[in-house]
Amino acid sequence: MSKAASDLLLERHGIYIQPINYPTVPKGTEHLRITATPLHGEALIDQLCAALVDVWPTLALPLRARAFASNQ
């Protein structure tokens, strides 16, 4: 699914995000590699978020909160 998401992001929004697929990662764990730089300001991050929200339901991908490890 990461390749399909990457393709839709580019087609609909002009945003290229690298898909990471098997054999780089195990089947079923495919993901997107998002690399922000200092040149990606708040407006561009907002555009990316809106593009992801547009593409996710098109591919019936689940939306869920993700817990992050604390630095304790």
C-alpha cells in the first residue's frame, strides 16, 4: 500500500514521498519515508498533512493514534 499512497500523493498533490517496501522491510510492514528539512516550513508541513488526510481514506488505510516513547 505504501507505493499506492506514494503514487496518489504525487498525482493529486505534487508531493513525492519515498515508499519503503519488501524486501527492505518485511511484508506487511511497508511504510513511507518522510524526510523534512529546514526548508520545509510550517505551511509545507500543513500541506503534507492535508494531502495525507486526503489520500488515506481513498486507500482505506486505517487512521490511528500512535504512542511515542517518552524520554524518561
